[in-house]
Amino acid sequence: MSSLSIRNTDGSVTCSACRRYCRLKDGQHGFCGIRMNQGGHIGLLTYGLPFGMHVDPIEKKPVLHKFPNYRVLSFGTTGCNYACKYCQNWDMSQHRQPDGERMSPEEIVDLALSAGCQGIAYTYSEPTVFVEFAHDVGVLARKRGLVNIFVTNGYETEESLDMCRDFLDLMTVDFKGNASDRFYRKYISVASADPIFDTISLAMDKGIHVEVTDLVVPEVGDSIDDARKMLERLLDIMGEWFPMSFLRFHPDYKMMDYGDTPLSTLVRHFELAREMGIKYPYVGNVFGSDLENTHCPSCGTLLIERSGFYTSSVRLPDNGICPSCHSDTGIRLHQMG
């Protein structure tokens, strides 16, 4: 049973895991398909049922300003609070029924350690919808020296973020289509991206390290005007030192007729972020580009060199001081908080 339950006077229960706040009668499932009113409490039907489990480099999440070359055990569950028409993991996220391999939190943490991992990533589907399961895995993982990462769409509530506070170290928050409400309504079945900005602010207040990505979708989610509005709001919340990755879209699921995002479009977004004062813009899902590397904002010295999903060299000491110009880069690779 979940503590993320609000009882209503009519006998229904509101699920407070995500910003949908599904109001459910007894026996009714939420939008995600895996949270259910069970006799006046929200039950998580995928508790102990990880679906899809792999060892990944932390850079694949992407996490770019913490723990380079950490190996992380990644998993999700079936179900999602989004209905993205382009989802690359649609076979699990859009599978609105409990499915997976039965494993306890202890078994998952043991597996991560035996595989030589330094962390656990809750990903592939939206971790907010299985937050109680993630919590129990994460608390054990933290006790055993592992870092915990959410790769999330940012639709958490303050209630679920309070639960995450017990274990979560890092969040990669994924915007889609330049945070355009038009895009979110048509291609995700979400009314607005506005709550995501609140999630970022709340997460930072709780001491969680936040990095941001934006999936730039050609033709329907690549407006520079929308990107500018998104970046303005992020600058107000996060300041200019956060990592901002613009990701290439690849056709999948119900959007197979769209092509890959042109590199020129991604570069234009990168340049816009630079023009607006963001110190660490990146281009992602494009291998072999210098725009995936980290340079000193003051002198341009190459500090962190990446190749695909791996870090090939690090020239930045843990105190974050550029070895060339001795300015503070604001990056603390092996330090939380």
C-alpha cells in the first residue's frame, strides 16, 4: 500500500504520485495502468516487478557533471503517466499492466554490486509511477554506497519528491518538444509542461543534483521561440551553470514517418543556449561531435572529453577549478550537494 493516497468524501481516492492526481473509485486503475485503488488505498501493482534491466554508463542517462564512467544498473517497470507517440521503450511504458521478473529490493541491490556498478538508475519508463518500489531499492542502495538516479519526465508531485528525498541523489529531467504545450497535448496526452519547472525547483530545494535534457523533434517540436521560452524559465530557476542537453529525435512507435533531427537544428539550439548565457549546453545522441564535451566557460579549455556514452578523459580536478585559467567551473564531479 502507498502513502501517496488522498481519501475523498465520496469514497474515492486520489493518487498523489504524479501531477495527474488520478481520482479513482475502488478497483479503478490510474492513467499509468499500474496504480490502483485497493480498498481505499493506492496499491502499486508493479512493486517487485522490474521490467528491463541493463548495466549502462552513467553518461547514457545522461548525467554529465557527476561521476564520469560510473556503471549503473538501470531498470524500470511497465506503465507510465505519459503516452508519448514516439516512445523508444513503448513495449514497457505503454504496457499498462503489471509484468516483469519478480525481484526484491535486496536482490536488485545485490545484483548491482555483483555487476560492479556504482549506482542504480530508475529509467526506461517513468520512475514516478513506481516510486514506492524505487524508494525501497534506493534506501538500501544508499546504505551500501550506491548513488541513485531518476531519469524522469518531471511530473512528480511534492509528495512523491518527499519520498525521493530519502534516497535520490541525481535527476535527469527530460523535456520534450521544447516544452511546447501544443506538443505535450498532441504527442504526449499531457495538458502542459508547466509542472515540470516546479519539479526542478522542488528537487533542487531538496538537495538533489538536477540535469536537464530536451528532445528536439523535427517539424513539430523544434521551434526556436519555444526553446527560448523554456530556457528563460530554466535560467530563472537554475541559474546559468546547469548542464542542458539537446537530444536528437529518432523515429519510433507511432511516429515512424518523421526523420532524425538534423544536426543543424540541434546546433542552433546549442547556440541559442550559449547566447542566453547558459554555461554548459550540449548536443546529445550525436556521436563524434565536440558539442558533447565539457569546456571551461572562461577560457575554453577542454575539461571533460566524451565519446558516445563514455568519458574518454577528465582534466578537471574534483575542486572544480580549471587547470588553465584557475576559474571555478561550478562542477564537482565526485561531490554531492
